[in-house]
Amino acid sequence: MSKTAQRRVLLAAPRGYCAGVDRAVIAVEKALEQYGAPIYVRKQIVHNKYVVQTLEKKGAIFVDETEEVPEGSIVVFSAHGVAPSVHDEARAGKLATVDATCPLVTKVHKEAVRFADEGFDILLVGHEGHEEVVGTMGEAPDRIHLVDGAEDVAGVQVRDESKVVWLSQTTLSVDETMATVGELKKRFPGLVSPPSDDICYATQNRQVAVKQLAPETDLLIVVGSRNSSNSVRLVEVGLEYGAKAAHLVDFAEEISEEWLEGVTTVGLTSGASVPEILVDGVLEFLAARGYDTVETVKTAEEHLIFSLPKELRRDLRAEAAGKL
């Protein structure tokens, strides 16, 4: 990636949809096809404005709480996961559920339950109020303590310092998380680490690609919504690793012409909830302004695919069998 005077775009790879997001979005689309509209979705299925708007046009109705769903309806749980109490609410409302929780988030939930059953205090590194954090804490509310950054470490109180484990929200910055874990280990020398890294592969891969291209980037554009934790992190990572400026946008039309003044090299990536059509829109916007040379910066290959939620698989199989 040699620097030239020619205007160019450094396009990060991997970028955009991860396997968990792809599964969740397809789950809503398949539910609409299988059962017909309306299909209710608790919270945003993924944190992306365009995706939500597109699904709404197809007949999905997004609600904040389970109690807003009419009795007997179908509700899809978002990729971020829900607490056990939400499943209880759905049963109480006689709702049919499709659980589109990302399998990597489900893994964290299962770890939380196991460690709680073994008598551990669980230090959950994550951001207060994030849907994934709320869902995970609901698995063992008496045992999980939220640690929202290194500044929270001093205030953590546990029952037994010899039985403490850390887990994390999957969409955090790897660097930020490990800095917090480092402080936790100073406070609790016997701190146990989870059996595998909770930071999801897609979050890591997208951050690694940004770290690679950031030093040569005059302007980094991250396509993603402001409530998308991993998209916000990509902006921060880009600035930390050398991008002269960085901005988060949902759509190409949000790009300011002023951002491009004096800019030779534009870095471009997208969060894990972002469909490629939005990146294509930014590339077209940039090409129209002379940034028509695109160089891909690839740092990893991604081939992971998750199967659809079991409820959908069951009904789709039943329908297929009925047509034989």
C-alpha cells in the first residue's frame, strides 16, 4: 500500500455482515415468508437503521418490550440475546418465539450460568444498558457484576476473591477489553479467564483490518449506526491507530464534502450489522468525487455460517414434508 498522490480508497476486508447478523436478518425474513405478516421483533433485530427500515417495509413490527406483542402472536428475539425473564414473559403472553440470538452470545450466557452454578462471582466487561449486557446479566443477576471500563475496577466487590471469573460483551474493542481485564487482574490476582475469548471473531477481524489501513488513511469512513457498539469501536480504533480523521455514517449522503478537503486516501469499512449495499453507496459517492481507485486490504477470510433458529428449521421442515 504505497502512498501516491492519486485519490484512492482502502477498502477493509473483512467488513459488514457477520454470521450472527446474517442469521438473525434471514430469520425475520423467513418468519415473514413462513407465517405471514405481521411478525413482531423485540428490540432492533440488529443495530442498523437500514436493516430495520427494510424489514419494517416487509411487515416486521419492532417493539421495545414483550408485553407490547399481542397475545398469541409470533415474536423474534434479537441477535443480542435476552434474559430468561423475557422467555417467561413470552410464555405468559402465549407468544410463539423465534430466538435469533447470535450463537456466540448464547455461548457467553451458558458460561455465565455455569460459573454462577460453580459459585463464582462473574465480572462482565461491557457497556451499561447495551442489550447484550442486559441479557447476559439476566442469566445470573446475583452473581454478575458489570465492569464498564477500567475506571470501574476499584469499586468491584466480590464474595470470595479466590473465585472470580471475567466474561465480556462480544462486540467490544479487543484492546479496551484487555486493558480492563489487566486492571482486574491487578485487583484480583486469582482472576479466572473464560475458556475461550468472548470477543466475537467478526469484531476482532474488522478491528484488525482497520488497524492495518489506518496509518495510511487521511479519512476513515465507517458505515454503521450510532447504537452499534462494534461500529462505534471501529471509529475509535481507526483514530487510535493513525487515521487522521474518522466518521461514522449510516448512509453515503451523510458524508460531508468538507471531510474530503485535502484528502488523498480514504479508508472504508462497515460494522458487523451493515449490509454491503450501504458500502456500495459510499463507494459510488467517493468515485463521483475522484476516488475511483479501490484497493482492498484483506487481513482475514471468514467462512462461518450459522444455521437458522431451531423453531424456524422445525416449521420449514414440516412444511417441506407436507408438500411431498
